[in-house]
Amino acid sequence: MIDRIKRKRSKHAGNRFTAVFKSVFLLVFLVYAYSTSSSCYFTTSTNERHDIRHSVNQSATSNTNNEQTLNQRKVDGTYLGQLRTEGSQYATVMAMASGYELNTYKRFVGSLRKTGFEGNIILGVKEPLEKEIKQYFQEQNVTFKYLKLVDCSFGTWSEEEKKEIDSHELERKTCAHPYNDIKLRWSRFPLMRDWLQECETCTGPVLVTDARDVFFQRDPFEKGAPEVTGLQVFQEHKTQTTAHWLTQWPIKDCKGIDFAQAPYKSTMLCSGTTVGTRDAMIAYLNDMHQEMILWMKDPKCWFEINGDDQSIHNYLFYTNKLQNAISVPNRMGIVNTVGVQGAKILDDHHAHLKAKQESDESQAEETPFVGAKGKRWIGAGFDLIDDEGHFVDFDGARSRVVHQYDRLGEPFEAAILQGPLHKLLGQHGE
């Protein structure tokens, strides 16, 4: 669901190690509070860019110091709840995955099946489906649901007008049957609710996720994975807050609440990945749908933008309208959303090479990240991957679900072709 957007700078102070410690403390508090009692955007932080530039310099000058920093930042037991005693046979992964090439489906589905995931994979796609894609889905035991596109009830274009507008404008006037009263991108919520209710074998935990920019390193619901109770929503990087225009502007105009100010200003939640039990997920998808209907009925809540489902996602959670929901800090749960950190690393990579007058931007895309050596496609000082090149959580364990990896650009794609992730993602998951 997530498109690239223009990022703006926001101030955020704090030592990185201290922030990690606070994240652990926050998760302890959230788990305690829960026991007693939903495509993502990003901005640029001056302090975080300084941290990244510092990491670049350190990677270039002192690999030993970087290894020590990495070890210091690891914490034990990022997940503090119960672990699963069953496998993923009855678990479900769902995504709206329409209009992609076969290679994209292979990276998403292929990496998931390679982890040993035995459960249901349900994808929403456009008809007709290419023969080779349909065959691949059948081989990988993927359930695909055809979308029926119709004109929206809230606005139409003439055939002549449709020829003159771009794809984004056309999408805003195209809806999915039978939900022609809400935006096309919003329709994934009620549609996936319906598909989940129809699935008799989908009795275990559920992951609703983006597809294009997601791959899997470990089975998200295998035996020994975090047990899923209620609903889990996932935070983005700590520097990305609800002061971002994507949440602050729509919510303030629609609801009169300023998410850039206390007590509502909080870490941004990504609507591209959500985990829950079957019942909790159905309730969440229904809550999103019902709120969307309210927004469509109120002229104050009409916004000609893509991605405002994330506005609704954050609004519902931070106003306590989602039942049995907890917010999981990034890199401390089933999902690792790397977009904010990845984009900053890539930007700084370009700036670092430009400052040394070694290359222009196009050449920088082809140049490995600073500190890349052996199986490591990026220096240890970035605290992003392990010695084998896999993305890791704060405890050093390999992340199960990696979201927004594309923000790392061509240096990461080159690493996939030659490095340790080739077995998992090379040839696009074949």
C-alpha cells in the first residue's frame, strides 16, 4: 500500500543505546498493561542522520569498535510473552497483491514457503491472471481471490476523462465490488475480513501484510515463535511520529484531534502489517471498515491522497478504539519495518560518496555500503544485520518478517544477487 513520499526533517533527541533500553522497558510495560486489562511513511530526523553518518565514518575506520557497539546494543528476550507450542499449519498470511510480475510473487510467497510455513496464503489479485503466475500459485498452495473493479459510488469519470488522467487519479475513482463506497486501497480491509471469515482452515494466528516490499526470513508462526493473543500493531522507527502530515493533517481536519501534540503524539504505527488471532483480526478489519464508512460520509474527512488508511489505523489505536490491541516497538516482535532506517542509510550513502567525490548518485546506487565485507553487505556499525547478512532484531535474532527492504535501494538488491540472502531471495525467491 505504501508509496514513496517526500520526507521532512523532525527533531528527535536521545542516545541510541538509551532509546533501545527504553524500548525494552516500554514493551515490558505494554505486556503488563495488556495482561491486566492494521502500505508506511517516514520522515528524516537530523539526530538520526547524524547517527548514521557517524556509523559510516566508524565503519570506514574501526570495524572492531563497531563490533563492540553491536554487541552492546543487543538485549536478551525482546519478546516477553509465551511461545507457540504448535506449528503454522492453521496460520494465515493475507495480502492484497494485485498487478505484480511473477518475480514479485516469488519473492513474497517463495521466501515464506522456504521458512517452512505450512499455513494458508490468501492473495487478492486482478483478473485475468497470467498463466505462469496462476501455475506458480497452484504449486505453492496459494489461494487467490479475484477483485472485481467497478466505478465508485462517490464520483465517476467519463470515458474521455479516463484517457486524460494518470493511474493514481484513475484509482481514486475506481473501487472494488461490493465496497464501491470506499476507496480502492481501503477495500482490502473489508475484503480480507470476508475472505478470512470464509476460510474454514484459517483458525490460527493471522498476518495481514503488504506484499510488494515484504519477505520472510523465519516462519512467523512456527513452534517457538511468539504466541499471538489479541491484536498486535507494529511501530515504525522511533524517529517517525504521528506528527507526520499523513496522520496529523487528516486526523486533525476530520476529528479535531492534533496528533502532533501531547497526549496523542506517539510513534507512528504502520498499517502495512498487523498480526492477530482470527477473531481479533476479523474485529480489527471490521473496525477499520466501519471507520472508513464514517470518513466517507463526512466531507471534512475526504482527502485526495493515497495512504490515509494509516491515518485511520493510528487514530483507532491511539484513541483506544481497538480492543485487546498492543503496540509492538520496531525490531522487537514478529515484524521488522526497516523503511525509515533503510532510507536514511541510503541517503547518507549517497552523501558520503558525493562528499568524497567518488561518484554521482547513479554510481552510488551500484557501490556497496560502507563496511561491506564477506557475507556482510553493510558494516556492523549500522546494527542492521548479522554476520550472515540477515536482518536482525534488537536481541540479535533474525527477524521473521522484513518490511520495506526496498528503501535500501540498489546496494541491497546487488547483495541479494551475490550475497548470503541469495539462497532465500536470489532469482526472486525461486
